[in-house]
Amino acid sequence: MAADKENTASGGTSAVKTSSTRPDRAGASDHSDATADQRTSQRDQRRKRAVMTSAVTTQLMIVLDMTIIAVALPDMQESLKMTAAERPWVVTAYTLAFGGLVLFGGRLTAILGIRRAYHIGLTGFAVSSLVAGIAPSFAVLASARASQGAFGALLAPTLLALLNATFTDRNERGRAFATLGATGGVGAATGLILGGALTDLLDWRWALYINMFIAVVAFLFGRRSLPTPRAGERSSALAEDVFGLALGCIGIFSLVFGFDQAERHSWGARSTVAWLAVGGALLVAFVVRERFAHAPVLPLWIVSDPTRAGSYLTQFMVGAGQMGSVVYITYYFQRHFDYSPMRTGLAMLPMVFGIVVSATVVGQALLPRLGVKFMLPAGLAVSAIAFLILSRVTVDADYAQVALPGLIVLGLGVGCASPVAFNAGTRGVPGSRAGLASAVLNASQQIGSSLGVAALATYASQHARDYAASHAGQLKEMAAQALAKAQALPNSPEGKRIIGGLRGQLADQAQISAYRGGFMVLVWALAAGALLLAIGAAVATFRARRQAAQARASQP
């Protein structure tokens, strides 16, 4: 019995020990799981930061290349002995390839997967930049610029699809797209600064070489952080609807080229009318084709969604307003104030500041509270106010009076609208279609940019000619009075100097008058766009509430 008691005591002690260690083991297991979850979360956050850095760097490279060349172009022309007719093709080759192939690039992203499409686009863009930088002739330069545009057309939709796949949390997604949208606006102004600095301090070729260094940075950050394709997120064929894909690409190409012809010649020129008519007809045929195709390359439900449609319209208007106005502002700074290219870029910094501040506030605070339906028209409305301020420009106004406040408000408007459009334009689209939704968004901006530049350039040219013609009599009277006061003959050196100075003043007045009118065109256009978006948002909200009420009423 003593032994039994002893065994019982021993067993009891063992039982107590066992029961007392189980909570410890459970606690250790919970702690281990928490530590593992924390490490996983930290790795995920590091990966997301790397993806964001890579995407921002790549976006900067793409947008940078659209404006950096504009500053370096005069030196390019002199170095390569380009003719006046060849010079615009350095810019046009890029925009045509980008606009014409961006829909194809979106489809290619779905086939290759985000990682492979990104690496191919980045490598191709860098190599094309190298070839353009060492170009010994205009033909090589133009071909390399077209190649840059083609690879840019692959990269642009890939970036949006990348963020769409990486940032699924609503708040994180808002901040990510706000950052990318801000980068687009910042890149345009940065291109002017870098283009001026590199051209003045080094050589125009470095305005192209710089892309290689940016591409290397983007590649290093994205090398291990890019997502691997999941099952069902890649398409197996280029497109069952090859005919529809061709209609869309050629239609966009024709529209962009038609706007380019309008800028070079006039809206009534045969080439302009022909290309715009062909582009419009092809895009109408594209929509009809996609409506009835068995496997459409661009399902119409992507673009018919009210929120996404509003995003596409917003990007179209932002592209038209920002790029069109940059042409005016650049010429105004360089011709009226006699700014150097580098100083012109620095004068754009207030717009960059406005974009960064606005995009940050919108992404972190306003968008989660107010929603897409409010922010899109608000962004266009703020941009319209900016152009209203800029339309007050006069011959006697200095930089701080009109340009400075106008640029700040314009930055606020772009930073408010563009990041929200980037976010909403791909939201709710499955991974296999995200590249296409991104392509439509980029195509909208590219077409808007081309239209804005063409429309405002031709308006300014025609308005300046009309202004000069209507003030020709006033110029003669002023010249006669000045010659009489100076007691100089018209053909004398002093007389020629006086007449030349008066003609220069008239030309400056004519250009500034044209800028005022052009800015007012943008005011009305963006105000109309904001009103249209607001009406669309109100109608969509009313329908949603009515459907919800009907659903509640039908429930027993």
C-alpha cells in the first residue's frame, strides 16, 4: 500500500507537472506564431515599398521623356543638322508609337504577366535610350524615339496593373495611386529642369542617357519584389479578336497623328481632316466590333462602368489641360521673360509643389472620406480655376502676380484629379484585365495631351495673326510718331531699330493675348468636364439608391 501511495503520489505529481507545462507550451506557440506573423508582415511591407519605389521610378522615366526632349531639341537639331520639317518628328515619333501601341501593350501585359512585361519594357526602354543618345543621324534618332514610345506603351499599363495587384487594401491603394499620380505631374516639370541642366552643363545626348540610370534603379528595386503570375491571371493567346485589336490601335494612332497634323498645318488641312476622319471611323468600328465579338480584346463593361468612365474622361481632360498649358507657359517664360531653359524648369517648381501636397492630402485624407465621385469633378474644377488665374496674364504682369499663383493652383488641381483617376480606373478589374483597363486610362491621357497641344497651338497661332493684322494700323501710327520724335528715316539704322522694336512689342502683345484666350478655352472645357462628371455621379448615386430601395422592398 505504501508503494501504491507512492506511485499515486508520483503519478499525481507527474499529472500536475504535465498540466502546468501545457499553458507554457501554448503560450510559447502563440508567441512564435505572433513573431512569424510579424516577420511576414514586415517582409510584405518591405516588398510593397520596393514595388512602389520601382513603379514611381519607372513612371518618372516615362513622363520625363515627354518633356525633357523639348528643351534639348534645339541643340539636337544643330548637332544632327536636322531640317525644320524633321525636327518635330523627334517628339512625334515617341507620341505616335506610345499612343498607337498602348492598347496592344495592355493586352501584352495580360499575356506575359506583370513581371515579364515589366522587365521587357524596362530593358527595351533603356536600350532604346542608349541608341537614341549615340544616334549619328536623324533617321537613327527618330527610329530610337519610336522604339522608346513602343516600350513605354508596354510599361505604362504594366505599372498600373502592378499597383492594382500589389495594393489591395483600400487605404494603401489610395496612397499608392496618389503617389504614382503625383509622379506623373512632377515628372513633366522635372523633365524641363533636367533637360535644361543636362543640355547646358553636359550635352543634349545626356537627356537620353539619363534614362539608362533611372531604368537600372527601377530594375534593382523591382528585381525580387514584383509579383509572380497566379493561375488564371495570364492569357494564353495574344487575342482571339485580332481584328478588333488592330482597329483600336490604328484608330488611336490615326487620331494622335491627326492632332499632330493640325498643330503643324491647320484644322482644315486635308491631311488633318483625313487622319481625324479615319481615326474616328476606326474607333467607332472598334466599339461596334467589341460589342458583338465572341471574345473581345476590350470588354465594354470595363469602360461602361460609371466610375471608370469618369476616370477616363478625367485623364483625358487633365492631359489636355496640363500638356496644352505647358506649351503656353514655356513659351511665355522663354520669350516674354527671356528665361533660359533651366530657369524655365525651375519656374515650374510651384506646380510640382502643388501636385505633391495635393496628391498627399487627397490620398491620405480626402479620398477615403469624400470618395471618387466627389474628387474627380473637384480636381477638374480646381484646374479650371487655375486657368482662370492664368488668363489674367498681361504684358506688364510679372512672375509673382499671375504665373506663380496660377501654377500653384494648377498643381493642386492635377494632384487632386490624376491620382484618383489612376486609382478608380483600374479598381474592380480582375488581374487578367487590369492591363487593358490601364491601357485605356493611358490612351485617354495620350489622346487628351495630343488634342490639347494641337488645339491650343493652332488657336494661339491663328489668334496672334489676327491680333497683328487688326493692330497693323496702330503699329504704323506708333512707328511714325517714334520716327518723327527721333528724327530718323525708316531705312536708317536708327529707324530700323525703332520699327523692329515696335514689331517685337506687337508680337509679344499678340502672343500674350492668344495665351489669355487659350487659357479661357481651357477654363470652359474643364468646367464643362467637371459639370458632366458631377451630373454623372449624381445620376449614378440616385440609381444605386433606387435599386437598393427596390431590393429592400422585395424582401419578405
